[in-house]
Amino acid sequence: MRADIHAVAAQFFAAPANIDIREYGAGRVNDTYLVAVAGQDARSFILQRLSSAVFAQPAWIMENLRTVCDHVNNRLAAEGNPAGWRLPAIRQTLAGRDFYLDRDNSCWRVLHFIDGCRSFTTVQSPRQAREAGLALGRFHRLISDLAPARLHDTLPGFHVTPLYLARYDRVAAAAGRQNSADSRFCHDFIKRRRQMVQVLEDAGKEERLVNRPIHGDPKLSNILFDEQTGRAVSLIDLDTVKPGLIQYDVGDCLRSCCNVKGEESALPVSFDMELCREILRGYVKEAGGFLTPHDYDYFYAGTRLIAFELGLRFFTDYLQGNVYFKATSPEQNLERALVQFSLTESIEKQQGEIEGIIRDLA
């Protein structure tokens, strides 16, 4: 734990001696801590240091978070919030700001901890899969009338697969050809799929798809489920919210939830069709009111593409020496890439069945 963590906490809490701070979660980017406040008003908070290596404009992250939370809360107030939906609220510094910059120019923020909930790394049942789909659909519906221009593009190029391929080409050329069998497999896997990386971007340029606000990282571990009812009640980790194509979000949710072994699993992995069906049913139940026929047309392409994209990003980071994704061993991002490429193959083999589910829902 950072030696100055209590000094940071003192920027947000008037009595830092009455709090307990512990490392929390298994995020790959930000440093996260659980803050427990003692005393009469005992409660918990999430303290995070935003990664300066990933987020060049942390103030934009916080402005987006404020914009989205205010918009969603206004929608929920107008609707009555029958699902009990919640988003993490920002706790300001004692000086009245949404974040704190330390002497190293690192950006810190505190969010209210959402009690009575938990997250999962693997889907526990078809019912939970349906809830995951409902969660993403509800989030998309609640922000569907938020003008994309109100959001900063905090990660230019994020979920623009052709740009990741171009970066891979540069990194691979500098790194030279890797000799291991796993590295050769990854290079060859990418080579055989180069032609598909433009599919969503081309659809956007041809106006078959339109930019909307998206979450950017709606994997299963970012969905909170009520411990008593099992219902999905929140979608957290809103740092990647930005204008984009919802097909990336839908695909990422399916990619994450339908790998029943989980993202840090051993090979082989497969894409579970029953979970896919339930997620899409839940999603369309909430989001169907604003979807267009073209949106449905590209859900399969987005699912295949996002699994490939994440594998491409993991492998590129491995070639660079693990500079983006946290890794506990030099080979971990290579292993992660192999999992996502295996999942891509499973998705490809079941294309007809996936597209059949989508046609039925459309």
C-alpha cells in the first residue's frame, strides 16, 4: 500500500484517524482501496487513484462521471426507479472538488460504496445472465437521450479496432518475431482475421450505425447484484463512458459473461449459447425501444470483434512488456490473449446459432 494513502484520505475525510483503508478488488488499471469509516455515521467508500498511464485527462473522467450520474439519477427520479437501480455517488474533497491531485499529479477520487451487493467473475446461472443483459440494457436506455457531445472522449481510439491493429503492427515490427509456439499462434491468428477489423467502423461511416453514449467496459465483474434478490442493481466502473457504438458494449458483455470459465481461465474456453440467449433477451427487454434494425444486424459482428480486439490488445501489451494491463507474471498477458482468441474461435463456430437468436429478438 502506498505510504501516503492516509494523507490522500485526509483530503476527503475530516477525521482520517478514524478510518481503515485496505486494498480492494482486482482491477487491471486503477489502484483501488476500500475505506471503512468508524463512528456514529459508519459507512464505506471506494478510494481510487486513476492510472495516469491510461487516462491523460483525469478531470474529463470526473466530468463524464458527474454528467452521467446526474442524468441517470434524473431519469430514475422521473420513472420512480422500480428496479432499485443505483450508481456510485461522488464524495467531494473537503475543499469541494470532485477529485484531488497529489504532489505527483496523480488523480484521486472517492465514491460511495454500494452496500448489500456483490460482483462475480463468472456467471452463476441463466437467471443471472438475464439480469446482466437487463443491466446493460437499462444503462443504455437511461443514457440513450444523453447527447454524446456532452461527454468527453477520454480515451481516443478506445474500442476502435483498426487502431489497435495498427498499433499491433508497429509494436510487432519493433519487437521482432517471437519464437515461442504461443506467440507464433497469436501472430498467425491475427493475420487471418485482418479483414474483419473494419466492420463496425465502416458501418458507422456509412451511417448504418450511430454514435451513442456507451459504458466501454460492461464486463460481468462491473455489474453489481443485490445479495438478497440476485437482481442486477448497478453498472460500475464508469471511467470508460464515452461516445461510441453500442455494439462494442453488447459484444463485450456477451464475451465476458458467456465464457463460463472466466477471463483468467486456462484453455480451452467456449462461448455458452444458453447464456448468450438469456443476456440478449434481457438486453432487448430494456433497450429494444431505441434499437434500430441495423443495430441488431451488427450484434454478432460486435461480439466476435470485441473478443478478437481484447486478445489483440493483450498480445500487443505482452510484446511491449506489459505496460497497460497489470500482470503478475511476464507471460500473463500472452495467456490472456490466448483465452480471448480461443473464445473468438468458439464464437465463429456458432455464428449461425447466434444470428438466429438475434433474428428472433429483432
